[in-house]
Amino acid sequence: MTILVTGASGFIGSFIVQVGLERGFEVWAGMRGSSSKGYLQDERIRFAVLDLANPDRLKAQLLEYKAAMGGRGWDYVCHAAGATKCLHEEDFFRTNTEGTKHLVEALRETGMVPRRFVFVSSLSIFGAIREQPVRKPTADNPWIYSPILTSDTPQPNTAYGKSKLEAERFLTAQKDFPFTILRPTGVYGPRERDYFLMAQSIKQHTDFAVGFRPQEITFVYMMDVVQAVYKCLDAAQAEGRAYFLSDGQVYNSRRFSDLLQQEMGNPWVLHIKAPLWLLRAICWVSGKISRLTGKMNALNDDKYHILAQRNWQCDIEPARQDFGYDPEWPLERGVKASVEWYKANGWL
């Protein structure tokens, strides 16, 4: 079996490649010519340089790889390429929306439609919905919000979420193109840098949180995302559908940082909770500086909306039922493994 993994040099993509090799797939790592191969050292990997921004060049590249495979295409394609940070809003759409369109159209026009096209999207396409409490906390259920459902109407409030939603809408409008959409919540683990910033902050004895309304957060360890990719490939019920991915649990806003602190040897930490208006001001200024200097900062308008969102609960039951998704990495296990990797690789 052959599989093309786009975004193979990235955080999630590199692990999809790794697990594909372990499962006996012939894995093609799709990437830009300038992308690093730092996490792609296995000699069994075959590389596919893909220009998702240039439709004509992309088609020529696909035909070249088709010839190399004896005139056939890949059995599966996992489209994990995408931009999570951009200086300008239009860049999200250029990469996440147009790049997806170009790949799907090129696969069609070259006669390389796969048995299943897995699109790695995001819970962020729904935005800040279901943020009004629906219950009072109890000992059995301390959470006050209700989970986001696939039947809800998306209301993305970030450029990233909007660009992913547009890509989803394009994909769902296709006929005779077998696809499955995966919408992970916050993905963390080795090689990921956004959540790593929290570990760095704790090492420096500070932990920042924002907003005074209750916040209910979900996470998913990268290996559970990879598990979902491979389990949905041949699942008949998953064709043409979209699924949320989390570890199946809900956490308060301090749980992740508390676990980091624990795994890092319990350094003393000053916990600071800032009002949302202050975060908004900081993100606005930081975004302006980024655009003026051409250098990305961790805080921007998109980051404000992500940090301000109060409810990240999502319903993973459909993924369990349709393709046997079974998260194996609760937050305690995942944070422990992440910190061990940070230390072993000199990040901490």
C-alpha cells in the first residue's frame, strides 16, 4: 500500500510518515523543496516535492511521480500540510484553502484520485460557540458547557479557522472523490512548539492565563491523531464525513501547566491571570510589530481568539463508532512523554 503525506516535514506530518513506515506502507513524504528533512531520515521514505501554490507545476510533479510508480497513483493521501501562523490573513487562505483545492484538482486531472483522501482540519473551524453554561457543576460532572457537535453551524473567529473551513467546504462539494475530514482539538507532543512555549515559561517561573470566566479545554496527543489517520483509511462509514479528535477528556485551564510543572521537577511558579482586554491589547500591538518587521510573534489576533475561547469540548463518539478511534494518550501520559522528549533533545 502506498500513501502520500503532505506537510511531511512538519509536526504532525512527520509522525504520520513514521507510523506509516512501521505499518508497512510505502510512504511518500510530500513537501516543499526548501523544507527540512530533519525528522525524515529513514532511508525507506520516498520524497515528493510538491508546489501546492502552482497548479500547473503541481500537475507536472504528480505526473512525474505517477510514472515512477508504474502509471498508478497513491492508494491513500493524507493532506496534513497547512499554515497555522501567517503574517497576513490572505496567506492562510493561500496555503490552507487554495493549496487544498490545487491538490484535489491536480489529483483528479492526473487520474490519481486515491482510495481515501484524509484532510487534517481543525476544531477551530467552529469558533467560540456553546459558551453559555448549560448546567451547574456537580461532583460527577464539573463542566458547565456542552460539547461542540458536528451538527453545529461553524462560526470561525480566526483567519486560520476560516481558511480551514473554506477548504472543507470545497472538499465536501466534490463528487466521486472519497475523503474523510479530521478535526483535532489542540494537538501537542514532541516537536510541537506552541505548547512548548508554556514549558519554557514555567522553566522561567511564570505561567500566564487569561480571562476570568471558566474555561474548559481539550487536548489530543499527536500519536492519537496519527492513530485516527490510519484507522479511517478503509472505514466505509468514514467516507465523506468529518470527525472531532481529542483524548476524550475535559480539563480546566490550569491542568496542562500544572502537569508541565510536575514533570519538570516542580519549580516554583508565579501563576498570573490577566483580563481579556489586556490580552487583546498585547496581541494587537504584537501583530502590528510582526507585520512591520516581517517576523512572526507568538501573540496576534488569531492567538487572542484562541486564548479567549472558553469552551473547547467536542464530541468524539462518532469517531469511536465509525472507525474505532480509541485515544490512548490522556494528558498525564502525553505531557510526561513530551517533557522527556524536550529534555532528551535539548529543548529544556
